[in-house]
Amino acid sequence: MTFTFSITLVIAAITVIVSLLGFNSPKVIESLVFYGPAISKRRQYYRFITCGFIHADFMHLAFNMLAFYSFGITLEQGLFASPEIFGTEAPFYYAMLYFGGLIISSVPDYFKHKDNYYFRSLGASGAVSAVIFSCIVLYPTMGIGFIFIPVPIPGWIFGLLYLAISAYLDKQGKGNINHGAHLWGAIFGIVFTVLFVSLKGEINVWQNFISNIRG
């Protein structure tokens, strides 16, 4: 059996391990969580990334990692097998997509809560959302049968439902889970994919998207 290195599996494994450690150690959570004053006053910029490796509870972790694995594996394999998308630098751009989504999705909260000593945020939602929507842009008709969806539906329809649910949960504003990161992560994933495929790839993203939907 040939082992194939997977960035998706490596990120997911590290996230699960660190999150499980955090469930049993408030100190781990406190050291890694997104916390505005720690960034603005103590220059702990690493929190833009480390907050994505911890989660509020097991369900939060499971939901994010299942979504990441479902879309991430498809996207990763597609990118690596199709040099016309990102060229030979696909692994670099895939990692950049994930961590860029994680960082960018937290920027609005930073400016809003950089002096707020009561606001904390955690979870990989922004990064996962970036991967999901990058995958949807490139493979809009891929069938999605995910947890609460008994019948597979096209990816682009799942994306609309995903954003609608995230917007609703964000308005509720409960807990440390940053539901707003889903929206910003989605926007980043779309813009990143369109921009870099246009610069590095050999396909027209929008024409590919429309032709796939039309069948």
C-alpha cells in the first residue's frame, strides 16, 4: 500500500490533538484563544492562527473537522491532480488558503474587539469555510451528503444553506464560537481562488463554474 501525504489530514490531526488537550486544560485554551487585548497590547499575533487549533467542545470540533475533511480531501486531490488550476505550487496555495482563511476571518473581530477584555473566540471555522467555498467554486456540482443532509445536494446549494445558517447563528451571538468567521472565510475562499487561479492557472474560473452548474 502506497502512503500519500495529505495536508488536510495533517492539519486535522494536529487540530484534534490540540483541541482535546484544551478540553482538559483551561491553560491551553487561554494561551491559544483569540483575545484582542493580548494581540493589540502584547503583540501576540500568533493567536490569529492558534485560535483555529482549539474548539469549544467535542461537537464543535467534530463539525468543523468533518466539514474540513469532506471538502478538503476533494479539493486537495483535485488541485494536485490538475496542474492547470494552481500549477506545480498547489500544496503551497492550499496551505495558504487554509491559514489565510483563518487569519482573514478574525481580522474584523480584531478591530471590533482589540480592547475588549471580555471577548474571546476560538475554532477553525474561518479556515474550514475558505476551503469549502474554494471547493464549491471549482467543483460546484459535487454531491454533498453531510451529517444532517440525508440526500446529496450540489455543493453550491449547500454553500448557500451554510452561509444562511451561519448568518443566523452569528446574530444569536452566544458562546465563544465565532460564527461570523464562516462568512468572512467564505468570502476569502472565493476571492483567493478566483484571484490566484486567474494568475497562476490555465482555466477561467467563472466559465468553469457556470458550465458545471448548467451541466
